[in-house]
Amino acid sequence: MFKSMFLKLAIVGILSLLVPAVLYAAGKHEGLNCTGCHGIHTAQGDIIFAVEPNRKVKNPRTNKPYTGVTALCLGCHETIENGGMGIIPVSASKSHPYGVVPNPKVANVPPSFLRSGELACVGCHDPHPSNPNYKYLRVDTEGGADMQKFCVVCHSSKADVEVTKIEVFSSMDERNASHESPLVEKPAKKSKSKKKKR
């Protein structure tokens, strides 16, 4: 009996350690490090992309290829036929619009959600692994259960909720970092030069 109980406790203990780690790693970008998207010395585009920006797929509203960070996102998140890697592809014709200037009659988009005046992937999503939110949205929707909380940011007159304050996640501006840099500078050690004996 004691052996059986010990075995059950050991299994529960191991699972309690493993389950959070597995759940945390279940996100799509957690398996990437910085150079999964950014190339420090081997940039593939105007911004330091490690991935070739998607120049094949065209914006259905402008009939021109996407540019900037949206082209980076579509380098992975577009079908292979349309110049992407086929990783959870999105479709501009079946998705929230991106690569366009928002119509103020349809949406009152805060400036922090626009990139060069246009709707872009990173206006709504912050793809860095430090973002704990559902689908990397910049607003916590409680795991997708409260999507109105996100939609109300731009479509307040259409929402069924009254929101007074919404926190917006952003890892894009290091000036507002919530933690200190891990950098600790150490003085260089003086090298001991060996004197040659004559």
C-alpha cells in the first residue's frame, strides 16, 4: 500500500512539473529564438528578417505585394503557392484586413495599432514569446473567451460591452520594458604578458 501511494504521488509530482512546461511550449513562436524571425548578419529584407519577406502574394485591395513587417509574417503564414512557408496560413480575403488604411466609418483604430498608417499583423498581434495572450493578441481576451474585449479597441460602437480601460501588451518598445536589462558589465581582465628571458 505504501509503495502504491508513493508511486501515485511521484506521478502526480512529475506531471505537475511537466504539464505547465508543455502548455507553455505549446505556442507556435515559443520554439523560435530571436533569429527564427530576425537575421542579425544575414538579413533577407529591409528590416532584419531571417525569413525572406513574401513578395509573391498581393494585397487583394491594392493588387500590390505586401511590405514591411506584414511581408515578414506572410513569409511564414501564407500558403507555399503564394510565397509563404505554409505555417498556419492566413488569407487576406477571409481574414481581418491588413495592408490597408482603415476606414474611420468602420473602425476608430488607435495610432499604436497602426504601422505607417495601415493595419498590419503586428498592430493587433505581438508575436514575441513574452506575450502571454491568446493568439499573441495585444489585448488579453481570457484565452479567446472574451473576444469583444479586443474588438472594442477599434469598434467600440459595435460592441456589447462598456470598457473603461484596456491594457495593451507591447514588447515592441523597449523604453517601457517592465524589467531591467540582464546586462552586467565587467571590467576587462588585464592580461599578464610574459617577459622573454634573455
